[in-house]
Amino acid sequence: MEATIGMGRGVVHIEESECWYLQGAAVKRIGILTAGGDCPGLNAVIRVVGKAAHQGGLEVVGVEDGYLGLCEGRMRVLGPEDLSGILTRGGTILGSNNKTDPAACRVREGDRVVVKDLRDEIVARCRDMGIEVMVVIGGDGTMAGAASLCQRGLPIVGVPKTIDNDLWSTDITFGHDTAVTTAAEALDKVHDTASAHHRVLVVELMGRHAGWIALSAGVASGADVILIPEIPFRMEAVAEKCLQRNAHGKRFTVISVGEGAIPVGGQEFVDRVDPDSPDPIRLGGVGRFVAQEVERLTGLEARSIVLGHVQRGGTPTPRDRMLATEFGHHAFELLQAGQWNRLVVQREGRTGSVPIEEVAGKVRTVPVDHPLIRAARGIGTSFGD
């Protein structure tokens, strides 16, 4: 006898001996973890999943530090007291980790560090602990890990999380609105000091290979130049915009730049390489490059600012709290209905789900004809092209 779990473009066939999670009429114990980079709203998801589970008589086990805790077996039962008062808190009460891949986990053996595939061990550990479904909250890298665990027999329901808003198949992820709010507030403040000192100020924002944060915050704050990965820029065009403003009595310019922005014919700017991470490239340096080139090409005084991890922190905005709550509750509904190995998404304002394997490892970038880009170009904003 075989059982099949729907996986979108295909199915995973599992022998009866492996179908421990299909036995019984209802789920009684679930796990939950937060993996990848932290972002505002994670605690809101943990809260709604946990509270809904308790309301339904289920027990909730929290995994500490994402996939690292799953590999090391660090888990704890979450009671009502753990879920109280966390809706407005940034970060995650479970901790997170963005350096662990269950299929290639770094394990210390004596004086050596070896790389092991621990997926079967993880599935067996969850079985032993009675965890029937795991709620995994994360972005593209996290969902790639989740897809590989699904294939080994661990039922998972995914919840999309990333400040970058770059997860495939969903129009929005929680955490993005808070990050954009933080970035826009920083650009607003930079506007004041740029005006006072008659400078060009360049603010480098997060987003990796997608320009959602730089675009949204740039438009919201009225940045004069917006540089995003999807539109390669020419420094001559950026310099021309700065000089043009100066000639018209606007003796300052504010530039919003995504960390993955690329000059025409060039490459992404890499700050460092982390060999211990599944995604080893750490972007950074484009803001400094733009400021230096503006000074060289125009003679205007320019400065660069890297906003950095402040974009990940702080109290989630009301919109992110509501979105995280909606996503978390839909995830609970999916696990109750036995619709596992799926990711919660929102498209055109409607919340639904797609197979996890459909989004694993994919990046959602900004369309070059996006309405915000068209609107910004319509009022004279330069994209450096």
C-alpha cells in the first residue's frame, strides 16, 4: 500500500511504513520554527498558530534557532504563557538561524567539523516526539530546505516571511511593510541633512537581488534617484540628475539604492563571503561606489549611508501584524485540513496556498513596468538608465 502527498508538479510516493503521520483521525501535536533572517511579525505568526492550536486541543512544540535547532534536537513545548504579550515584539521568541541546511549540516565530531545530511534523522526525531506537522516560517532559502524535508516524509505547512518581499508566488510577505517604513523614515531624515549641507546623500538599503525595499521607500520618501537590481544604472545618468537639480536651485540630491543594484556592464557589489552559509554571498558597497562616482563626475560633495540590520528590527507595523496573523491562521487551517506541504500566499488580496516545491529557491523581482516605477518616472525620478 502507498500514500501520496500532493506536491504541485509531481507527487512524493511514500511506503506505508513511512506514513506515521497519516495514522489516526486528527493531528494532536505540531511543531513550529522560524528560519533565515529575522523580521518583524514572526512572533505574531507564532502567537496565532499557537493560540489556535491550544483552542483546538493541540500541543505546540517550538524549535529553537530554526533548522539548526531541528538538526540538534533543541525543542520545547510552548504553553499559553509563552504566547502572551508577543504580538508587538520584533524578532522571534524561538530564535533563528540562516546558516543551516538540513541536507548539509555542519556537525562537530571531536576536533573536526563535518558536513552531514541530517534530513532522515530530523524526520525520525519529529516522529519520536509525536510532531505530526511542522509549521515553517521563512523565505526562499527556508522553503528550499522545507521542500527537501517534505520529500523525506516530514509534513510541512509554510508561512512566507522576508523583509525583501522577494518570495515567489505571493504578492506580499509580512515584515516588508515594517522594513519599508523604517527605510522611508531614514530617507526622510537624510533629506533634511542633505538639504542643510547641500550634499548628495546615498542610502543603501537591503533587498538582496530584488529592489522592493529601495523602490517602495524611495517613492514614499520622494527620493530623487532610485537604483534597483532590476534596472542596471549608468553613473553618467545619476550624475546628470544631480547636476540638473543643482542647476535648478535644488542644491542636494537623495539617492535610494538597493544593495543588489548593478552598474550597466558590471556585477553586484560583494561585501564579503561567508563560507559557512548556504547562501555565502553578502552584498554591500554599492552605496559607497555611487557616492564616490558622483563626487568624481560632478564635483559635488557626496556621502553614503548603509542602513543595515535596523531594517529587520522594531515593532511590526499594524499592517504586518494583521498580515502575519492572517497568514498564521490560514496555515493552521491548512494543517487541520490535512493540506500539507503547501505555502500560504496572498495574490490580488486573497489568501490561499501553493505547493512548497513551487517556490523553493526562487526569487520574485520587481517588474520593470511596475506601477510604482511608472509613477516615479512620471514625476521625474531617475532610475539611472
